[in-house]
Amino acid sequence: MEATVTVSPSPNSSSPTPLHPGVAPSVQLGFTALYTTLYGGLFLVVYLQLWLLFVYKHKRWSYQSLFLFLCLLWAGLRTTLFSFYFHNTVEANHLPAAAFWLLYCFPVCLQFFTFSLINLYFTLVSLGRGIF
């Protein structure tokens, strides 16, 4: 389905000019592959870091483990979202309400929680108070 816009270059001309996609489909596929690869790589690195915390018996409830868990959840949701774009972009943009919220809105909430956690950590460190 092609959208049309009635933009007239001169007052006498009234033919509509069709809109074209801003990015070519081949470039869009390349960006999708790049983002999926980067988010998947981030997921694997964070997953490995969490396993290292478990193997070397670090504190389970620390800022580091909570930060890594939030990053793991965020990267997993982003990898899932961008993997949907390989199959059908239009369908990925028109998901049911719960799936749409989980894949599009919840990662923004996770970013807010993560940055708030970093802010709390650096505030406690700068005040010289103990951490957990």
C-alpha cells in the first residue's frame, strides 16, 4: 500500500506525488542483521558475566548482579524484537497489546531502572556510605 501526498510544485499542477521509503529494503535488512547481532552479542557477554559471578561465588544481591540481570533482560528483549523484523516488518509493528508493550515499551522502563541503579550506586559511593 502506497501513501500519497498532494504537494503541488506549482499552483496549476495538482498531481499527487507518492511517498517512498526513507531507507531501501536492502539497507533495512542490513541494519536489522547488524542490530540483532550486536544485541545478541551483548546478551551472550552479559550472560557469561552472570555465570562468572555464580561460579566465583560473588555476592548474589549486589549492584553488579542486579545491573547485569537488568542488562540481560534488556538485551534479550531487544534481540527478540529485532529478530521479528526478519520475518515480517509490518506484522512486527502491529503486535497484540501485551507483546507490543513487552517488546517496545518495557525496555525503556528497564533502561530507566538501570540508570537509576547506576545513579544510586554512584551517589552512595560519593557519600562514602557502605554498599549493600
